[in-house]
Amino acid sequence: MKIDGIIFDSDGPLVDSETLSAKAIAGILAKGGVSVSIDDILERFRGTRFATFAAELLGDYPVTSIEDFAYAFRVRSVALFSRELKPMNGALALVSGIRIEKCVASNGPMDKIETCLGVTGLLPHFAGRIASAYDVQSWKPDPGLILHAASMMNVSSDRCLLVEDSLADVQAGLAAGVSVVGYCLSPKAQAALQHRVPVIQELADLRAFLL
């Protein structure tokens, strides 16, 4: 199938923000006397709406209120992003070389997406082509955000390719009727998907799907 547009998630496929976000969350929990590993936080956090994640996490570890947790997370994560955030290996080369329509669709708020893309030098490649779930009021795994991203590019959803790194995100793409490539999907996610989508470990491998 010919691909006329490509949709990237920001967190994971393009920038390594999820690990830093997990680091910020671990710091908040540690301040409350709770030790949770980065890997455990990532397993909970990937592809999940922040409000849902926060409610479930604080249900297990009631160290603070959801409001205070959200504020502390925003402060800590922005500081970490400014100091340490990097693009994923090969992201800049890949994005700069794509000649078809491209956009970003993320469950995060617009200011976070723009901060992450700006710090890593990716923002100019997606000017006017960023879809935030907070603006659309549709969070993955619901397909609404992906369908909105396709419409931003004026590309039919069945001619779009979505690049995602979590179970919920891939499910959103499948529900939206786009082609999906999993990027570094965990074995658990692949098993849950019954291996219905191809998986790549390096962004450079994505070029094969765009020929």
C-alpha cells in the first residue's frame, strides 16, 4: 500500500522523554518515602493518559494529592527535559529526509510536545502539524487523535503510517484504520497484539515501509 502521510508519537519514537518522565515520577515518589523502579513506572506510564496514570499510581502509593503530583511532575520534567532530553537515535536524519506529509500526534499537552521537539531540534520539521490529545479531547487508545492527525495532513487514514511504541498507541492506530509500525515494542505489548504489527528496533528501518 502506498503511504502518503506518516504520523509519529513524540514520546518514544522521536524523543527519549519517557525515561526522563519516569525519572521525575520516581523522584516524587522517593520524596514521599516510596521506592519504585524506572522500569516499573515506564510499564505503567507508556501510552496512558496522564490523569488516569496519576490516579492509579497514587491509589497504590498515596504520597500526595493528584493536583500536587501533577504540579511536581510538570516542574521536575520540564527541568529534566531542558537539561537532558535528546532525540532518539536516527530521528533527526529520518525526519529531515521524509518527503511525504508528516505530523506528530501525542497524548501530551501542546506545551510539553513543543518543548520536547524544540529542545531536540525536531520542531521545525512539524510546524503546524502537531496534534495534542488535550486539544482534540481524545486520548489514545481511542482513535480520534489519529484520525485528527490524518485530517491535518489532508491524507486518508488508510494511506497513513503510524509509528508508536506502546500497546495503547498501537491500538489507537489499528482502530483508526491506519497502517502501524511498532518501535521497540515490549514483548508484553507484542504478545497482547498477537504480533499483528511489524516491529522495528531502529528508526532507520522505517524507510523500508515508505518505499
